[in-house]
Amino acid sequence: MVNEKVAQKEAEMKETMDEKIRIYKETEHSLQRQLNQVKDQLVQLQSSHDVTQAKLVDHNQQYDEEVASKLGELEIVLMDLDRANLKIAHLEGENEVLRKEMTTSHGKNVEREWQDPSVLLERAQRLEADVTRLMAETDGLKDQLRDKGAAYAKRVSEVERDLALKNLNVAELETKLTEYEDYEKIKDELNVFKSIELDWVPDAKTNDHPLERLLLDKNKRLQAEVTSLKVDYTTISDELSATRRERDDLQNRCTQQQDLIGKLEDDLSKVNNIRETGKEAVQRPGLDPLSALVADAKLSPYDASTAARGTPVTPYTAGGSDAGAGEGNASIVPILTSQRDRYRQKNLELEQQIRNHLATISELRNDIEKLKSDNVTLYEKLRYTQSFQDGTAAAARRNEGSWRGDRSRDSGDHHVNIPLTYDQKRFTQDEVTAKYQTAYEGRLDPFRQFHKQEEARRLRNMNPAERATLNLTRLLAGNKYTRWFFVVYSLMLHMLVFATLYKLSQWEECRHDHENLLKPRDFVNGTGI
């Protein structure tokens, strides 16, 4: 029974150690992938944040410069327009003055001018040339003003379009910034994860070490721990093998001792029979006691061995049977006493060994329970870290490939290849997850806050109708009395509806009966009877 228990416990320990080693390796790979993903995400977020900040700064500078240039051009155009208007007004004033001068000069000197036609013609030509020139200048200024107005309107439309595009770009960049608001939170959580898993201390010295260096150190420590556990397992297995061999030897010796005890008891019974036979031979007349002993008794193996060792066998003679029995008992008692002492000593040794085995089994059970607790804690930490990964398959494969390449280059001789047996390969990821999911759900105390945050996030994603329905369902189904109240209320409501329908039907029947009763009376009143 003890052999079977020890063999069973040895098999359980072997399976547990193999499973623990496999889980450690899988956990190491998954943690490496997750950390690489988190690192890539942080790098991408940092680069996108820097690019966004640079774009915002450049956009603000360009916008200010463009606005300043547009305002300057607008002021120049307005100044040109004012100058053109002033020049037009000045020219119009000059035209009026010239027209008045022509009128006054024509009224005063009409007689003299008529007297000199060449002077009048020359002056008329000069005035016409001035008028033509002024009209041409006026038309040119109007054309310039029209062109500048069109260019200004076109420029204003372009500026407005550019401003709208810039506003759209600013809105998009602000949206991206709102998406990256949790950068600091993710960075803090990564630092917490590094401090928990990798014994990372946030100071000036450790900031120089990259995440791969910390992971490599953690991997080396885990490999050293696995190696020490394997050595301990080998030592315990050797001790169990030695203990089992010793137990088998003790069982064989115990069996031999039991056989010897049985033979000794048989010899004692035969000696008692010989003594009784000797007494009967003494009572018989004419029969020699020695011949009776020789005829009735057979020398047992114990007596033969005793005779071989030199222990005298006391003969039964007439008149000396009691003395012979006393001497025989005196010679057997020391043998029985020494054998009893040896058995007692051996029994004490066996009990001590059993206690040692029980203590070892208890320690192994405690180690197994501790390993189970560590596995559950590790599963909790894995679930906690999985909430920060995006879950993109391409990034995961890329990170896994890069991690494997870096792993093969960096680990080198430090990697310990641990072969997996068929019993280890038959466990899948789903079985491991299902194995520790129940224990994880029962031990949410270290991450209860994270669970509450997830629940609050789901509640925030619900619309008001779903939230009200959820609260009402919780209120009704959360207590036995509320459930009974809801059932009774539903029954009463149905009964009220049925009673109302029944009353309405009865009322309709009464109304029809009343109308049928009133129709003959109305007919009688109408005929005048």
C-alpha cells in the first residue's frame, strides 16, 4: 500500500514538475510577445505623438505666416484702391475745372476766339487730347481696379479654402490626440508591470537598460530556478528510490522474521506436546520414557538449528519431566526476549521511516499547493497584461518572429532545452486556460480594481435604455421578495385585465338588453296610443 502511494505520489510530482516547466516556458514566450507588442505600441504612440506635435507647430506657424501675408496683401490692395479712387476723384475735379474754364473762357473771349480760328483749333485739340488721355487713364485705372478686385476675391476664396482644409486637418489631429490620451496611463502600467515582473526600479541608472535586457535577465533567473528545481526533483527522486528499496528490504526482513516466528511457535507447540507425551509415558507401565519420546516426537528445524549451535536439548526422563520443562523454558525465554527486542527496535525504525516519509509527502503537497497558487497568480497577471494588447495578428506574428530571432541570437548558450513528453504535448492552450480559469475567477482580489474598471467600461458603453433595463432586471432578480412581488404583480395585473374585459362584455350585454326594452315603448309613443 505504501509502495503504491509512493509510486503514485512520485508520478504526480513528475507530472506536476513537467507541467510547471511547460507552463513556465509558455508563460515566458507569451510574456515576451506581449512585452514586444506593448513596446511597439509605445514606440508607435510616441512617434505619432511627436509627429502630431510637430505638425501642429508647423501648421500654426504656417497659418500665422499665411494670415499675416494675406493681411499685408489685403492692405496693399486697399491702399491701391484708395489711391485709385483719389486719383479718379482728382481727375474728375480737374475735368470739371477745365470744363468750367472752357465755359467761362468761351463766354468771355468768344469774340476774340472767333477772330483767331487757329488758336481755337489748337486749344480744342489740346483739350480733346487731355480729355482722351484722362479717359484712357480712367479706363486703365478702372481695369486695374477690376483686375485687382477679381484677384483679391480669388485670393480670398483660396485663403478661405486653405483655412477650411487647415481646420479639417486640425480637427483630425485633435481626434488623434484624443485617441492617444491614454499614453501616459499605458506607460505607467508598463512601468508597474516591469517593476512587478522584472524587478525594475525607476531611477536614472536603470533607465539606460532596455526592456530586452530586463527580459533576458528575467529569463536567466527563471532558467536558473528551473534548473535548481530539476536538481531538487532529481535529488528527491533518488531519495524516494532509495527509500523504496530500503522499504522493500525491510518488508523482506519482516516477512522472514514472521516466518521465523511462525516456526518458533510451531516448535514451542511441539515441545509442549513432547512434554505432555513424556508425562503420559511416565504413567504407562513397562514403557521407557526415552523410547516414547523417540517414538512420538520429531526433531523440529528449530531444535535441529539449536542443536547445531550447541544448545542442548533437554531429554524427558522418568521422574525428571518437570526439571526438563523448566530448563527448556529457561533456554527459550532469552531467545524470545532478544527476538522481541530486535523486532521492537526494527518496528521503531520502520515507524520513524514512515514518519519521515509522511513529512516528505506533506512537504511535497505543500510545494504542489504553492505551485498551483503561483500558477493561478501567473494566470491572473497574464490576463491583466492581455488587456493592453491590440490583438492584431500581423503585429503578433511580426513580434513573435523578431522575438524568436532575438531570442536565438541573445540567449545562445544560456537556453536550457527541456524535452516535452507526450503527456505534456497533449495539453493545449484551451485546456490550460480552462484549468486555471475557475481558480482565477475565484481569486480576483489582487485585480478587483481592474475587474471593476472593465465592468464600468461596459456599463459606459451601454445606451440609457440598456442601462435602465439592466438596473431594473438586477432590482427584480436580485432578491427573493422582489421576484415574488413581480410574479404577484403580474398575476394581479392579468386578473385586472380579465375582470375589466368581463365587466365590459357584461355592460355591452346590459346596454343591448336595455335598448331592446326601450324600442317598443318608443314605438307606442310615436303612434299616439
